[in-house]
Amino acid sequence: MTMTNKTGIRKFTMIVIVLTLLLTLLAACSGGGNAGSEDETRVLRIAVMYGDSSQSDYLKTQYTDLYEFTHDNIEIEFTHAVDYSARRYTRFNDNGNEEEPDPIEEMTKLIEGPNPPDLVMLSYDELGQLIDENLLSPLDSYIQNDEFDTSDFVPTVIDGIKALGNNQLYALAPTFSSTALVYNKQLFTERGVEFPTDGMSWDEVFTLAERVSFGEGEERQYGFSFSTYSYGDSLMNEMNLYTAPLQLRTYDEDYESLMVDSDGWERVWQTMLDLKTKQILPEPPDYSQGPRNPSPFEGNNFLMGRAAMVPMSYGNLNELINANRNADTIEGYERIDWDVVTLPIHPEVGNVGGQIYMEPLMGITANAQNSEDAWDFLKFINGPEWAELKARSSYNMVSRQSYIEPHAGENYNIEAFFQLTPAPSNMESEIWNEVPNYWEIQEIGSRKFQEVVDGDKEIRQALQEWAVEGNQALQRMKENMDGNMGGSVEIAPF
């Protein structure tokens, strides 16, 4: 296709968007706010949890510039619950540590303040908290009154949002990213092992992984890796992919005590121990003697052919695709024949296991002053015309499944990225707000697990010790919360 034809198509698409929006007259919606005269310039205020002016520029480019271009009478402003630029001059507490604001509290102040935002952009976990605080308006009446079609949305996206709102929609997400299981066909073929398929259980995948593993020492090829790269004792972090669908918590809801001394955690540690004992999982590379070869992908378990199966996000497919396209020019790299299946599931919890990142979720605030324009913007950013324009993104998928296609020139099972229901949030990622130094407790767990691997302790004994020592550390941190020990160090939950 010539550049002239491409330009013509873009212009035609833009005309369609403009005509569609101009010909659509919005009916009055519940929630207050008046759109006013079409000739009157109106301000649409959007709040995000964190950011500064540079982040606002990015958000405008990604999400709002096109809307403002087609709506001359709308001016969009961004505000931040936690403003990074303002925090350069933040106050310190009596112990000399920087005071860390609670983003949810700061967002609450904005929404309940004298000049509340009309819309919020936020994450999945944050959405649940704002819904619980009655800070967002349900969108169902807007959708019904405007006959806005949501049937084309990826079910995992819509159902995941509804799960936080008692089967009501309090937000929409125009794009999302997800994780699926990428596998190396050649390694399976060489071992005479059948390829993995959609909907397999974790036990079935681990069985395949054991069968496809072979070799010794540095030349060993492993059947499975929880991550593309292996770092130190990262298994303690990585196993969250396995435990999240089971809703196994490390802490109680009030972050007062550890809950790891349980049959559920004992079964998980036994599974992880078996994988390590059978050498199904790759060990971190030993760099003491330097890299094994000159490949730029040294340390990448999948691209180096060290792991036959690896969970990989949709965005990270880019590195694999680009490596294959440039295989002839990359020393030490061999082109990989690959495909994708869904992440494994736990049969006892059903078709649950997908890691879905909705970027960003957008909702109308309960106190919106301009709710009609807010809904008009949500319709636009979640509509089919916008999805068609953004479907070419290589890092996120659009939420309207009619426009989801594999990366240009590739042929793989892209449906694997959105067949599963997202694992429910267990909110443990919020503990860094409650206990800034909680990574110390994680380190205790890592040490105890290594003692099990080394054969020095039985699993249940190690878990009991982790619970006791972890609770002692947790109590000490709680007692020193006024000092905000060491600031906010965010470590992924186990």
C-alpha cells in the first residue's frame, strides 16, 4: 500500500470519527452536571493517582489529544492525587524520614474537595478501593440510556471490572495487557513430547515440563520457568502467579499477622520443592566466569533456549518477534519456532488464572461537575473507532475483541491472552503502604524456603518459623510506623 493510500485511509477514519461524534446527541444522564451549550468551552478534569506534568503529557498523547481534536469546546486538565513535582519540597517527620502520602486518601480528598475531578484513571486494585468508598458513579445507567454496546468487549475485561462492583460497572478500560504461556516447539519436538494446549492444569503443565527437560550442568534445558529471567531467590516472588488464583494470603486483612502456617502454603511449597528437586526450573545463571556466549539475550531463559515454556506478557512478545526477524544478524541466537497457550489453571477454582492489566481503568467520580462530558469521553475512548485506530499497538491489546489481531506478519494463538478470568486481587500489593519495610519479612520466607531446599528443615517447620519470626518483625515495624522506617520500598508480594 502506498503512503498516499495510507494517508487517505487515516483521513477517512478521522472524518468518520468526527461525523459520528457530531451526529450523536447525548441524552441527559444521571449523576449531575450539565454539558451546557455546544459553543461554550468546558473543562473536563481527569485525576490520576501519581504523576507530574511529564506524565500528563504522555497521557494526553495516548488518550486525550484525539478527543480534544474532535471536540473544540472541551479543554482537558489533569490533576494528580500524589504530585511528584510538588513532593520535591515534601516535609520530613521527626525521625528525618520522608513522609509518604497514602494515594487513596489523597484521591479521596480530591474527589470530596471543592473542585472535584470528573474522571479518574487508576489501576485495578485502586478501583476496588474507590468503589468501596462510594467515590465513583456506576456506569450502567449511562450505558443503558445511551445504548452503548459493550458486547464486543473482551469478557475477561468486563467481567473483571464487574467483579469489583458487585456485578456493576464503575469503570471501563480501552486497552489491556495479559500474560499467556509461550512455548518452544522445537524443544518439544526434539524430545518427542506433545505441545501444551489451552486450559491445561498446572499439574499437567509441570508433567510436560518434566518430560521435556534434559541435559546436565550449563547445557541443561529446562521444561518451565516462572519468568523470562531468573534472579537470585526470585522464585518466592514468581510463585505468586501460581498462588494468586488460589487466593492464598500471606497476611491477614489487617496486616496484623502472617497466615503462612497453613495446609495450603505447605502444598505450594511442596510443589515448588518438587520442581527444583527434579531440575524442572532453571537456576539463575552463574556469571562468576563471565557470560556463556556473546548473545545479547544472555540470561533470558526463553530466547536462550533454556526453558521450553515461559509465561510472557503480550508486550514482551516484541522482543521475541524482533529477535526472530533479526536472527541472521544476532551472534549466538537461533530463530525460535513458538506459539502460545493459556496460562495453566487450578481445576478447583475453574477457568481462573489470567493476569490482566487494564491500562488505564477510567471511571466517573461521584461528585463530577461535568458528568455528561465525562461519559462522552468514556464512550469515545472505549468506542469502536478509537479501538480500530489503536489496534496496531504492539504493547497493549484493545478491549474490543473484534479489533485484536496478532502482531503484523505473525501467526499465533492470540486468543490465549484473553480466555481466562483474571485472578481476583488479594490486595497484598497494598502492604507496602501499611508496612514500608515488609521486604524484611519476605527475606525471612526466602531463607526458610532455601533451608527446605537444602534439606535442613521440613516444610511445615520452616513455615511455622517464618510465621513466628515474621510476626515478630511485623510487630516491630508496626510499633515504628510513626518513623516510617526507611521510606516506601515496593516489593512484589509472594
